[in-house]
Amino acid sequence: MSLRGQLIRRFGGGLVVIAAAMFLLAGSLRFWQGWCFLILAWGLPFLFALWAAKQDPQLLERRLRIKEKSLQQMVFNLLGTGILFSTIGL
């Protein structure tokens, strides 16, 4: 799979899950705070990743295939995920 394909798949998967949970809990797509959150949390990083794919594809490729080996970093990632889901009310 191409680098851009991997990028779109990863960002798209997370976006679909978070957006579905957020807008289902809100009960409407007319939840402007949710749209702002999605733009800031997914839109800006996605634009940066597209820029990185063009300017430095090797860097982006290394970042996409990284697996955390440090226990501290894995715990940090788990806590970050928990905080993210707690902000949308899950």
C-alpha cells in the first residue's frame, strides 16, 4: 500500500470512530463544537501529514510504522486514549 494510502486509512479509521461516537451521543450532526474538535484534532494533523508525505516521505514512513517498545510510552499512549474518549463522553 502506498504511503498516502496508509495515511488516509489510519486517519480515516480514527476519524470515523470518534465522529460516530461523538455525533451519536450528541444526537445530531448540528453539533458545532464537535465539528471544531474534528477539524482541530484530525484536520490539522492530517494536513501536516500530507505535507510531510510530499516534503519528507521517509520521516512519515518511519512514524507510521513505529511500535512503542518502552513500557512508559505505552502507558502514556493508553492514558491519552482514555482521556480522548472521556472528552466525548464514552
